[in-house]
Amino acid sequence: MNLQVFNRLTRQKEDFKPLVEGQVKMYVCGPTVYDHAHLGHAKTYVAFDVIVRYLRYLGYKVRYVQNITDVGHLLDTGEDRILKKAGALSLEPMEVVETYTHSYFDDMDALGVVRPDISPRASGHVPEQITMTQGLIEKKHAYVTREGDVYFDVTTFPEYGKLSGQNLDELVGGKRVEVAEGKRHAADFALWRHAEPEHLMQWDSPWGRGFPGWHIECSAMAARYLGETFDIHGGGLENRFPHNECEIAQSEALTGKPFANYWLLTGSLTVDGVKMSKSLGNFVTIKDALKIYQPEALRLFILSSHYSSPVDYSDAALKATQSGWERLMGAVRLVRYTRQNASEGDAAAGFEAVLDEHKARFAAAMDDDFNAPAAIGVLYDLNREVNTLLNSGETIGRPILDSIEQVYHKLGGDVLGIIPDEITETGTDAARQDGLIRFLIEMRADARARKDFAAADNIRNRLVDLGVMLEDRADGTVYKLQ
Ligand SMILES: [Zn+2]
């Protein structure tokens, strides 16, 4: 079977045919860098990470562009998210941007998300956004107001609403219509905004000092790095309207060509059915989650639901996933351990057929619109087979163990990123840490027994510095991690 994807634009599953055979050009809307990323961001970017990894596994040469929004993303109140944060912290806006851009990449690296090939910043592409806005004005798709704002005229683009399945009447009907001064239609959106002198991020433009609207950055940067038409546009489903819809309108009105051929949008991460978001305060940062959970277990949790569906977060669900992941790793460890002393020769070579069957089923699942949950199911099925083989008492030759390891490495490692090559999972690390702490507790008890209280206190204090709290009880000393 060939790769099929559910195209949000046409609302149907289609055969995936890139513009240039063997190559995929893909754009995904990136984060607005004004705070630490939370698990909702992890859901989106792990999902696209696996899509990119699988495309590469299939042999495609992928150019993956994901922008950094560092200007122009306004709150409903009209405030710029980054400027608001900069004001609150008395920082330069670019200090805020640097801090949270680094934080974002740190989190993504920790989650094993392969970095995009290009991570363009909106503030670094203002000339492109101005050129595009100028082109839209020349083609009468945009107009300049007296204040120096530039709006896209949605009535000039009859297909406006095609991604979100709405038409202009529906968009405006029933809603409070508030037409800003100089704006012709309630659904018209800003390509450029004039800046007051005190506004901290502003540039020269043919319409005076100002800054770009949020939507135009993605159109401009996608065109710059991927061309006027490219293969896949991704993002979170919640940005389908107005953001993605506006991108399509700007780009297609200007070029007269399709913008992206396939639209792949991800479902949200929810908490009790409500989207996790900064503004609702129901969020867990990736950094906090990684203090408790193994990154691979977090990926497994995210991938346990289809990319286009929501996944509901709870501590119980994550704990269950962590145990599920430990089970998966149990078989992987056993294979690696058995391999060390396995004999050469083709004992149990018949298992190759089992591996082939599971590889084929895995590919069939991923070819069906990147169905990672089904692919993970295949890995668990394989685990059962591997456990049965390893516990059968049969002699197993090294070549077949190598083949099993290869399957884990390629499917569980390269594609899904849930099986690490190095065994560094919590079990081992935690066990080692536990052993070291207990050893120090014994040394402290010995010091106290010989009345060397200075040494005993030193051990206790050093442990406290490391966040290890000791509690002396009648039956011995226990410890707690802070
Ligand atoms: Zn975007």
C-alpha cells in the first residue's frame, strides 16, 4: 500500500504524491516564544516529528521548515504577547524571544524531536512580509487605511473559508460585528499594523513605521524556503481558523497558485476534555513533566492517540503509559542482554518470518495516515512474540537477535523515537541513584557509630544540597527526593 494522508483541505484520505518525486517540502506553524512550552506543544511537535521521521524512513528527502513567531502574535486584547511579557519582566523583547526560543529547543531536544531543517524567525523576515503585502496591495487584494494599517480584503478571495469549511456570511453572521476604523469588512485581517512611537518592535515600511500581522509571516517564510506551492502544511487544528485560512488567502491571492497541497492538522492535548493552554492555566510544562517521566514515555503517551485526534492528559494516564513503556523496554533489554553471549549460527532463524510480518504490519499502519497508535500496537504484538521466543529455552543464534534489535532500532527508535539505543531508562538510572544514596546512608551510619559526627553531618548536608532529604527512624534511615 502507498502512503495515504487525510487532507484537511479536501476532507478526504488521498494518496500522497509530492510535487517532486522523492522529495517532500513541509511547513509547520511553530511556537510563539513568550513562555516555556507545555505538553500541548509537545503533542503538536512530537506528532509532526514522527510524520517527518516516517517520511524519511520511506526514503523521502524532506525539507522541514518550522517558524519561530517572535513578533506580531497579538492577544484578543490587541496586546503583543511578547511585548507584554517583556514589559512584565523589564526586558528587551528580543531577550524574551532568545530565552524562550532556547527553552523551546531544549525541550524539543529532550523529547527527542528532530530539529527542523530551517527554523526561520518572523522578525528576521520582515522585508519578505513587506514585499508580499505590497504585492497584495498592487493586485487589489489589500488596502491601506489612513492610520497606516494594511488589511487583506476577504471579499476579493471567494475561496476564503475553504479550509475551515465556512463561508463569509457564516463567518460574520451571528457574531458581533465590530469594524475597526478604516476596515471595510469585519473578516478583513491585518497584514501590517502601524506602530505608536512607544511600540518596542517596529520597522520602516511604505506605509510608515509598523510591524507585520501574525498570519503573513507563515505565508512569507513558506514561500521563501519552500516555493509558492509546496507539499504539506501542518499545525494545530485550533489554528485552522483564522490563522491557516488567512495564510491560504494571502498566498493564493498573490500567486494564483495552490499554497499547500496537503493540510495535516493535529488534535489538541486536553485536560478533562479541555484544551491545555497557558491562558486557562491548566498546563504542565515539558520541563516539569520530564522531571517525572521518561521522554520516551511522554512520546508514547502522545503517540497513543492519532495525530489528528485529541489526547486527554492525566497523571494516571501518564503513569499507565510509563508502565507500558517499561514493559516494552523489558523485552528490548532481554534481547540486548541475550545477544551479548549468543552463539553464532542460525538457530531460531525461522523467526525472521515473524519479523517480516510485523514490519509489514507496522508500515501498513503508518501508511494509513501515519497511524502511530496502530503501529505501536504492532510493536507490542512483536514484544509478545519476542518474549515467547526468549523464554522458550530454545537456542537463539546471534544473527536473529541482531535482526530483532534492528527492528526495534528502526521502527521503535528511528520512526517513533520511543525505544532508545542506549539503555538509560529510569529503571537503570533510578536503581543506580538509589544504590549510591543507600551507600552514603551506610557511610553516614558508620561515621556516627564511630562518633565522627562531623563526617556524618557532612554527608547529610551534601545530600541535602543535592535535594536528598534524610529521615532517621527507629528502623533505620530513609530518604526522600525533593
Ligand atoms: Zn503559521
